[in-house]
Amino acid sequence: MKKAFLLLILFCIFSCKKSDDETVEKTFKPLPKVEQFGFNFNDFNIQHDTIAKGDTFGSIIEHQNIGDKKVYDLIAKVKDSFDVRTVRIGKAFTFLRTKDRLKKLQVLVYQPDRANYYVIDLRDSITVFKKTRPITIKQRTIAGKLDGSLSEALNKQGVDAALANKLTKVYAWSIDFFKLKKGDKFGITFTERYIDDTIYDGVDSLKAAFFEYKGKLIYAFPFAQNATSGKHDYYDDQGKALKNFFLKSPLKYVNITSHFTKKRFHPVQLIWKAHKGTDYAAPTGTPIMTTASGIVEQTGYSAGNGNFVKVKHDRTYATQYLHMSKILVRRGQRVNQGSVIGKVGSTGLATGPHVCYRFWKNGVQVDALRLKLPNSQPMDRNNLPRFMTQMKPLKRTLDSVAKL
């Protein structure tokens, strides 16, 4: 019996010792190091927040313990390196404070965007510096078939929506995206930005693309004819410029409701008459763009046309835009291709909001959709070999991924 009792005591002693060792081990287990903005966050009491409406640099500082420093003195000392008026609603800032009960402010970090941040160090003398996180550019190629809109197709591939806008601009002279069909193929090579190699920061540039349109593959490759300028246009795989003298339509996204015709039943006047324009339906207020650069020849109002703008492009061509809800240009004003000159409306003889787009060639109204319009400056033959050298490997990658 004594022997059993002695064994029980020894078991309890060793069990307690083991438990104490585990407790000590757990108590002194070091915290994982958390480092941001060049500081070890374990050394500070950390407070994260964002700029709210009504906040100023001074107001967010005055709620902190800054010791014997004065807010206005602090602002005066940092103003040469950091303009305190640039803080914006919704932008992030971080306070690094002492870990004692005083929680004295040591460092303030303000982030105007994801890539840059300002550090205001209040320890010892006040110092301010700006840092930019390292940006990594990664290239990828995607391909597929359309099963809806271009934006939907890109979203399925996990691509920033900004790329869709970029593509519509590049192909504005070549493709009517509303006429792309389900099953049409596409391929795109582009670069994306990553902050610190891990944080996605959006699309950087378009390197190459193709779209199947009306049974043909239309490629787009950026190329600078003047290598030193860095300014580039987009060309197809034969070196032909994609950019035309005229945009395909005066709206970004189009819905044609009535074509140019010699005989149409007018929905308001209820008579048969010629329709010398193309009607594009869109919600009231949709921006209307001039399809080519030129001089505003006329602006005004008439009973049939409603609010309208007419632009003279050169000695041969002129365009007119009818039924506007609002005119945004004046007579004699110079406008560039793609400039917003008005807003879609239903003024004049109109049953609903739309823009009637009219086109003149040598003073005669013609069908813009059937007209063969001039392109932009063609590729210089001396630049063609350099273009082909740059283009061919990009095209091979596109075709390979798309399995063409």
C-alpha cells in the first residue's frame, strides 16, 4: 500500500513539472514579426483609420498624445515635405504609438494610394519622407469565346474592368462591340501591376489582342513609328492602322434603331419619307461624341431636329447630331475626335431618346455605315520590318493560347 502511495506522489510531481514546462513554453513563445512601412509593429501600439468627411491633418493629430509638441508647429515643420491639404476622404492612415499607458504618438503614416505612403516620424527631431512600394509588372495572355458582353467575358477571367474600356477605345474605328456574336473568339495579351509582388493594382498596358468580327480576325498591336517619342498607335497583323479618320458611331455603345433609307414611315409625322441619317437609341443624358476632329459649324434648334450640332471636318466631310437634350459646344469651337459635344435627348420630332447621326460628303447626305472612309496615317514602309519583328512573337503567343 505504501509502495502504491509513493508511486502516486511521484506521478503527480512529474505531471505538474511537465505542465509547468508547457506553461513556460507557451508564455515565452515569441510573437510573429509584423513589419510594415519599415517598422516592426510589435514594438508599437497600432491604430488604423481612414480620413472621414470634415477631417483635416490637424484634426486627426490633435486627438493623439503628441507630448509637448503643438499641432500648428508640427504642421509648419512638415509642410515643405508633405502638403497637409492633400489628405483626401477615404484614404488610410496609421498611428504608431508607445505601448505604455500614455500611448504617445511616435510615427504617422498616410497612404494617398496603394503604391505610395508618407512617413512622419515624431521621434527625436521631426522627419518626413515619401516611399513608393516596389511595383512588379506581370504579363499574361487570355483567350476564349464570347458568351455575353466583353466586360462579362473579362470578369470571368478575373481581369480588371478597365481593360474592357481600353479595348473599346483601341477598336473604336474597327469593331462595333454590339455586333459581336455569341461564340466569337478573342485573345488578349496585357500586363498587370502588383505592389510588393502580391497586391493586385490593375491593368498596366495592352500588348496585343484579336477579336473575331463578322467572320474575320482583327488584330491590334501597339507600335511607335517614332521610336524616340514613345507615342504609339495600334496596327493589325499586316501593319495597317486600326484608327480611322471617323469613329464607327457617335456613342460608345450603340443600338441602331433606324438606318439611312430613301423611304421610311415617320413615327411622329405618320407619313412615308426619306430618312437621311442613322438613329442610335440610348438613355437621356448619354454623352454624344464627334466622330472626327473639326470645327463646329452650327449649333441650334429646329422643330424637326430639336437641339443639334453640325461639325465640319474638312472640305469634303461634315457630320450632324440631332435631338440632343443638351448642347455642350459653341459655333466656331475646335473639337477633337471623341470629344463630347452634347447629350442624348428627344427634342424635336422624336418618340424617345436617341441621336440621329447625319453624314455629308461633298455637300450631299450619305449613309455613313456604307461609306468607305479614310484611315489614319499608314505605316511607314521603313518601319514595317521593325514592326513585324515586334509583332510576330506576340501573335504566336495569342494564336497558341487561343488554339487558332
